[in-house]
Amino acid sequence: MPGAPEIICRLIEPEDLLAVASIFCSAFVSMENEVSRAEERIGNEANGAVVAVVEEQVICALFFDHKADGNRRTIYIEQVAVLPHFRRYGTCSLLLDWISLVASQSECDYIFLSVGCDNAGAIICYTKNGFIVRNSGVFAPSSDDPMIIRMERDFT
């Protein structure tokens, strides 16, 4: 994207709440209470959020949780959403790089996420960023939901 403005990644701030809620609600129509979910993540080191910003506009958001999986330390990427006109320009990759740095600095063993089998764009993005499929078709939360796959990026 020649001449494109710089994309900055940073932790969520109070003034980002409505923008983050709007991004998630536009990507995941069934989501409710996104403002309160985002607000809970401000300053929360265990369950955080990072945003990508262009010229003071939030264009992408990622919610993450630190989790324990037996003796392994992990980060679970709970949600990622990018405004449609900023997709396929590396915006999500920037946030995945940021969360990978957090994982490395906090000595996490791996990052994992779940994605719908029908979300080809996300699967391609995650694969390009070092994630591999661990389980395919693991579960469908309800008959209306697509099958889910689990992807991981190992740091061990």
C-alpha cells in the first residue's frame, strides 16, 4: 500500500472502547456487551487487548488471555477483527507480531486460537504468521456455528 499511513500497535486505552466494540460487533454480529468486555481488558496484564491504529483511528483489535495448560504457559487469542477496508494489508500480522513478542517476553510455550473452518482469510493469515493446525473439526458450539479448528504457534 504505497504512501499508506503508518500503522501503530499498542495496548487498548479507554478512548478506544467504542471503536473496539464497533469493530467486533461488525465482524461478529452475534456479539453483545463488547464495550464492557473491552473495558475489562484495560490495564489487565492477564487478559489484555491490543489495537492497531492509523491516524488515531482504531482499525484492528485483538483480545488475548494468558492461560496455563498443565505445565505450559500459553496465550490464547480470543478474538481478532480488522475493519474490512484494512484487510489484506498486513494489519492483523502486525498484531500477531506484537502478541508473539509478548509471548516471547513472558516465556510462553505457545499461542493458540480457534477459527471457523469457513474463515479461509483468517486461516491463511494465521498460517503465514507461523500458526499450524492442531485439531480440525474439534467442535461446533451449536448447530448454527461452523466447525472450529485450533491453531497454535510454538515457542519451545
